[in-house]
Amino acid sequence: MNKIGFYLLSVLLIASILGCAKEEDPNPPSLPGTESFTINLTTFTEAALSKHSPQLFCDDFDTAAVLVAVWGTMTNLAFALPRLAFVVAVTQDPEYLGDLTWTWTFGAESNNIQLRGQAIDEEDSVNWEMYITNAELDHFLWYDGRCDYHATGGWWQFYKDDLPADSNHFIRLSWQKNEGDTTANLLITNNNLFSAEYGDSLSYEIDGNMGTVWLRDVDGGRPGRWNITWDINQHFGRIDYPEGAFGCWDNDLACIECDSLDWPTY
């Protein structure tokens, strides 16, 4: 188990609630939701579960389903610990430090996670930093980011403790959502989450009823860009392969000519 994973297991045994904000303190900014760490691709895989004849599934759909399931699972596993740390930290009452800066701290003085948020008035945005302190890490900056004051969009950057401080950034995640949740997007670019070579990326977007995944695989068995688009409600969709080929499936997940699909416009 790595140092961060071991730390989280131990810190969850410590319930130390620290200072509350005073009445005269300004209100803290809106916290980014955990969806800013999560890519939800269940709307795609649920399509297969809703059908009764898997033997009739289009090969193109099968390929798309495997890609979506594997990359979606790997991504959510990669962000499981940062997401858990965030959830645990914000169970605490924030302490106001002045200068439009708040901290949410969970744990003891020598073993804690601390989320720090500083509002930037002139930019209507908030800088976020998550620190870890334990027997092996001393106030280590695990990840940081920025979002607008109402937490509808922003980015996170993640760091590794076993890399030099001037080059330990290894994942960047950009996210955006709206109040109605009818449009949202998330883009992940990394050095070594899926590949030893920089440049792999995963992007997910919802626009109305349509979901789209873009995958850029640098050194896999079929390197290049993969595009997958599907209707969340009716389940028809299309996959574009790195070599330039493409294929489509209908509402029943059977192969179909792409020209026969009626793609919605918004």
C-alpha cells in the first residue's frame, strides 16, 4: 500500500473536529462537488444491460463498450483516494484565517489532511490546495486547483511525493458543469496514469441527450484517437477508430449504416 493510501486508512480512525468560523467571518466559497473528480460513463454501459439479446450486439458497440468500461474504471480508481480525502476534509467546519482564506482540517496535528481555499476577489475564483501530513509526509501538496466562486467549473492538478518537487505534476483534470446538469465535460491529461509516455488523455462530455468520449492512447495496441458518441436515452451511437474507420449501431445495439442515423441537433 502506498504512503497516501496508508495515511487515509489511518486518518479515518481519528475524528478531531477543529475550530469553527466566527459569525463575523465572511462566508466561505462554494466547494467543488465530487463530480469534479469523477467520470460517469454508466449511461453507456447501461445500454447493454437493458437489452435481452447480447448475441446480436454490434461488434462496433462491443468495442466501444470495452473501451468506455476500462478507461472509465481506471480513471475513477485513480481519483478514488483524492475524492475520499476531499469528502473527509469538508466534513469539518472551516477555520477562517483572514485574507479570504479558509482551511478544512481533519485529523491530529501530526497526522492530517488539510484543504485550503483562498478566494481571489478580482477574478471571482478560488484557489484550492490539499495537503497531507503524516509520519512520512510533511504538509505535502497532494493536489491543487482553481474554480469559479460558485464551483461550476475549474481544474485540478495532482502531484507525486516520490518525484522531484519541480517536476512532480503528473495529472491535470479540467471540469465544467451547469445547474441543470444537461451539459458537462471533464478532460484528463496525464503523464503516467495509463501510459509511461506523456500525452494520453480522456475527455467526456454530455450535451442534452448525447454523450461523447474522446480517447487519445499514445502507446497502446492501437495508438491514436478514438471517438465514441451515443444517445443516452435511445442508446444508438457511433465509434471512430484511430485508423480512420468507423461504425454505428441502432437502438437495439445492432450494426447499422451510419448515414441512416438521425443525430439530434441543439
